[in-house]
Amino acid sequence: MGNQLDRITHLNYSELPTGDPSGIEKDELRVGVAYFFSDEEEELEDRSQSDSYKDQSPAKEGPVAPKEIEYSAFCCQECIFSKLRENEDLNIYSIKTLLAMCRPGDLLELVASDQPPHWAVYERNDQVIHLYRGEIRKDSLFEISNGRLGRIVNSRYRYRPLPADLVMQNASSHLGLGSGEICWTNSESFAAWCRFGKREFKAGGEVHASEQRYFLKVHLSESNVHTLMFHSLEDLIRERRKVDASGILKELSLVNGKE
């Protein structure tokens, strides 16, 4: 994944000091570049898809192991998010196979290369509730998948989940709401809020305090891990989704220094 640093796009960003969220400081302090982007929501049909991760062989129902950037995230020193192949199954499946595995209230992630993942809450009978183009909708998982593969991501966030009936209530009670009435900036934040009920997933849902820090560790390889610091979960999610969308990690400046 080292080649992912070759292509660099400069956008608005600010430089922030970052440390190891485990509390074990290295000899050198890493200073990362934190990127803050405008609100985004993936265009499922409009963006041209590469052949990667597409379900081109419906007869083949076995799992696919995609090449993806892996992450972990911390609030202060507590792990709140983990996407590490060593700890969980990151395989993706055809929609037919995925539906056989789903239960009401499950969080689903549709994956395609060079696009942010699309998240949805599974209801039943092929139906999911999700945020799409600024609207909370109920759609067929087959239709919105647009040929891509998916997986269940219930344990991606480490918060305690709500009971399945409350997850479904959270999702269904917002059906039909539009961009002027909702407070989530992407499908992941909405789906995660439905399952965990934490206000941190809402835009502006938490007060920014100087002592409140979120750390995103980007695992490019076993020996190459970059750490970025944010003051809200919303900013962390948006940055991570931008990395997924571009397929690269935007520029990281590594300098010596101390806080």
C-alpha cells in the first residue's frame, strides 16, 4: 500500500500534532495533516465503478478478500472503531449470500474500490433503510447494491448496541426525512446512530472540548501506521471515508517535535 502515497491532492486542511493513542509515545512525534471536507454522500448509480468488488459472477457465492486500507480509532485511549483483518472477517459477499446471513437491525456495508462505502440498516425481506442523496429511504438491497459486494459490520464500532427492535425503530421513524430535516452527513453516520444511539454520530452532536480527542490510526502495513487527531467523531468519519473514496491516504507530514 506504500504506492498509495504517490498521488497527492491538496485540499483545505490544518496541521495537527498526533501521538500514539495507546499512550506509548515514540521517540519522534508524528505530525499529521487533518483534512476537513464538505458534506458528502456517495452517488451509488452516478459514479462509474471499476471492476473491483463487483458481483460479476452471481453463481459464485464464496467470499472475496478485498485489498483495503485498515483502520483503528480511539477516543482518548479507548478503542471505539476497528477495521483490522487480524481481528475480524473483512471478506465481502454477493448480495444473495449476504441476505442469507442478515437479521433485522444488522448494519450492512456495500464496498467498491475508489468509492466511500455505503451503509444501511437491514430491515427484512431484502429491504434496507439508509441515507441516500440527503433522504432517509427504504430500498431493495439488490437495487442499491448496483452490483457491488457487501458485509455485515455490526462490530465495527465498539459501542454497546441497542436491542434490534430499537435499532429498527430509530431507522424507520426517520423514513421520508429530507436534507433540511436530518443531522447526518453520510450513510455510515446515520446507520451507526440507529444501532448505537450515540449523539456523536450526528453533525454537531458533541461539544468540542480541548481534552476530547479522537485518534485515527491508518494501517498502511504492519510497520507503517499513521495517526491523525480530531476533536469530533464526525470529522474522523468524514476523513476516513475520503481516504476510502480516493483509494489513497492524502499527504502526511512526518516531522520531529514535541507537544
